[in-house]
Amino acid sequence: MAKLLHYDPQPPPVPTPEAVAHAEFDALLVELHRSGTLRLLRGLLGAGPEVTKVALDQLERPAGERLVRNVTVLGAAASRFEPEHLDHLLTGLARGVTAASRRLAGKPPGPLRLLRSLADGDVRRGIGAALALVAEIGAATGPRPERQPRSSSGKR
């Protein structure tokens, strides 16, 4: 009969911070290569010091500083969006721009046709979404005025 073996496996080694950083850098480099960004950067840098000097000169001006700050703010804001929500919104926006271009090229609709369009659930949904957007912008851009309590008739 076989003799029982006692084997205690060693725990896997804990990666050092340097090894983690190296792996992340490798992943970043591969993604830059796949997306074509690495080729673009190599082309810009390979175009010579002239391109680099012009770009750096532009960044040192007030407009360049604003550009960097705005890109930073936009990046921070973009991190707050759920990708699915942003995808739905941008898909609707792209379709809306196409439809608006077609409508602008034609004869303007009359007042009755505009009123009839309110019967369309998509129109009402879009108006509701636009009003929600406007309300949130208003709430975020300044102090809210004190609300007066409603009277028993429902009027202020």
C-alpha cells in the first residue's frame, strides 16, 4: 500500500510594487500600440523638434493653460458618468442632430403640427430629459432661492 505523503504548498509570492507597476506599464504600452496612439506620438516626436517646440510654446500661453485645465475638468466629469447612460445619450444626440438637420432644410412646421407632436411619447420623453438637464444645471450653478411655503390653495 502507498505511503501517505505530507505536502504543504508554499503561498504564492506577493508581487512587489515595482512588479505591479511594470505590469501596468506593459498593459498601457500594449493598449497605446493597439489604439494607434503610440504611432501618432512617435510620428509627432519624429517630426522633429519644431513640432514639439510649437506644441510646448502653445501650452505655455494662457490659452494652453486653460486647455490643460479644461481637459482635466472634462476627464474628471467623464469619470462620473455610467458608460451605458452616456452611450444612450450620445446615440440619441447623434440621431437628433441628423433629424434636426433634415427638419431645418425643410419648411417650418405650423403651430398645430408642433402641438400634435406633443402626442408623441418620444417627444415628451425628450422634453422631459431636456428639462431635467436644465434643472440640474440650474441647481449646480448657483444658490437656490429660499422657497416660500405653499398656501392652502397651492399658490405661493
